[in-house]
Amino acid sequence: MLSNRRLRARGERGADVFVRNTFAPPSDPAGARDASIARRLDTRRTPHRHARWRRGTWPTSAVSLVLVTTVTSIESLRLSHRAALFEGRDDIPVSMFITRYARGEGPDQHLHPYAEVFVVQTGTARFTVDGQDIVVDAGNVVVVPQQTPHGFKNPGDETLRVVSVHPSPTVQQTDL
């Protein structure tokens, strides 16, 4: 019988990897008792495909690797009351700003060496992209090409919520 896999989420950066024996003994109905204790792999020093047991030996029984999803609270990423910044760094090649702006607020003109994707969640945004104004309502996605000057402001009374996605492990920005 297969036993249940162990999963654990963390409220901080980083992921846990657990190795566990996937077969419960026949005397263990429905996998109610653990057949083995999950051993944590040290993946900070070695890539996952070359990960070794901390004790230095490989298992002899059938095992499964379970990469646990990283959970990070937006509040822990907060830069100000307006913006939170997630940077993937060594974990994933993506970064994003989670923002909320009142009337008249928003980032000034800047550019990036990569394209940027904006998801307008609530409110209305007035984007200025390469000198051209574009009004975008909630429920739309805007893609700005690389090396293109852009910025946006909230022209309305409703709070503007925008998520901007950067295909880079860190945000690379030139303010204009």
C-alpha cells in the first residue's frame, strides 16, 4: 500500500524537500502508520537532481521526492503601504510588484531590459507607454516591450491595484 506523502508549507523563502518511503508494510491498513520517518534533504549546497541524504547514503527502498511549495506572505514583502516586492533570486527567474495606488499615484517613467506584464486587478490605470497614453480598466493585462519607457497613474477615485511581473530574478529598472 502507498502511504501518504508529507507536505509542509513555510511562511518564509525557501522550500523543504522530504524523502520518504512510499510503501507501507502490509500490516498497515490504508497507510495509517508511517512506514518511515521523512528525512530532509540538504538542497542548499546541491541541486535537487544530485541531492544526497544528509547521512551520506542513498536509500535502498522505493522513495519519492516531494518539493514543497514556498508560501510567502505579501505583508512580509511590503516595501511601503503602496507596494510589496517579490524577487525570485536563486529560486525562480521572476519578480513582481503587488501594488495599490490612490488617485494621482503610480510609478513615474522608467524602463527595463526585459518586457514587463501588468495585471490591472481593480480600478483604472492611465499608462504612458513610449509617449502614448492608454487607459486600462480592471480585468485587463498590459504587456510593455523591453527598453520601452513607461509608467502609470491612477486617474480615478477607486483604489488601483496592479501586479507587475518581471521575467527576471531581480528587478532591473532605469528611472527616467
